[in-house]
Amino acid sequence: MREMMSQLKEFLDGSSGDTITSSKIVATTAEILSGADVTGTATFNSAVVLSSSVTGTTASFSGATTIGGAAVLSSTLDVTGATTIGGAAVLSSTLEVTNTTTLGVVEMADNSLIRPTLLDYCVKGSALGSVSTAATIDMTSANFFSATLGGACTFAFTNPCSTGDFGGFVLELTNGGSDTVVWPAAVDFAGGTAPTLTASGVDLLVFVTRDAGTTYHGMVASADSKTPA
């Protein structure tokens, strides 16, 4: 009996590393677990502290929850309490958040983020430095790029969004008119002519596509951008 009670206690507090193979309901008291592998569905109705990851199918947290590792679920993570996830949230289906939640990295895997209200957001940037001969704009790494033309350079654009989705990037190019710039053949400019860039100064260029890079529309958003005299 003592052995059975000991094992039951370890299962409840997660110290034995047991896997939750069916539904688990935690009712009123806080749970402190070393980790939770959810094969079925886990519902936590109180505050939960997980020192590592939560992995499995579906997990619902209604109390204040801290997950020290990643949230890796094949279906749904449903969060209604204030929640902190220290690692990545990797979901093949749905992330439902109805209260203040702090996430490390959320990998959306080209899925939709519906009806967000954005505040204090940034667009990922990449500084290419001095470029010559060839330079690649990879849209999986950033959507804002800066570069200084150090010699004749041929640009390549890679990894646009899927056909039917609208995507693109901004390029801040310094001294773009100091040497020859060759744009990808897929780029269309106004009137069919590539813009004349500034030999000693900064130009801001915008490139957008809606057909997975078959055609990019390029434009100069600001030519010879500088402080007014």
C-alpha cells in the first residue's frame, strides 16, 4: 500500500516522468510538474508550473501557467490564464489564447494568424554589409535588408510566400548607383525600366509578390533618402 501511494504521488507531481496516456483533469490546487507528455487530452484547471516541456495532442490551461520548455502539440494548446512559455510553441493546429501570455518563439509553419491587434511590433531585419558580385535576399531570414554596394552585384530573391499570398521586403541600399546592379528577371519596375539609384547615398526599395516570386513588383520608396537641408 505504501509503495502504491508513493508511486501515485510521483505520478501526480510528475517527478517520476510518467506519461499522461489518457485524459488528466487537475481541479483546484496548483500543480508543479517536471514535464507533461500528453498522449490524449490534459486539462489543467488550476495554476500549473512545468519546468520542462509539454508534448502530445491537446492541452488546456485555465490557471496561471508557466511552461519552462517548449509547447509541442499535434493539435491544440488552449490557454485562458496568464501563461509564460519559455521555449518554442510548435503547433500543427491551433493556439488559443484569451489572456496575457508571454511566448518565446511561435513557429506558425505558414498557418494563419487571425484577427490580431499588433502593438510595439518589429519586422525582422538583416544587415548584408558590403555586397558585390552576388547577393541573396532570403525572405525566410528577414523582411527588411540593408546593404552597401561595394561593386557590380547581381541580386537573387529566394523563399517568397506561397501563391495567392502577398509578401515582400524592403531593401535599404547604400551607394546603389556607384556600380552596376542586376535585378532578378522576375522583377517588374514602373514603365519596364529599372530605377536610377544614388551613387553616394541611400535608396529605399520595396519589392512585393503575390505569385510565389514568379513576378516581383519593384519600386523606389525613397530616392537619395537624407535629412532635409
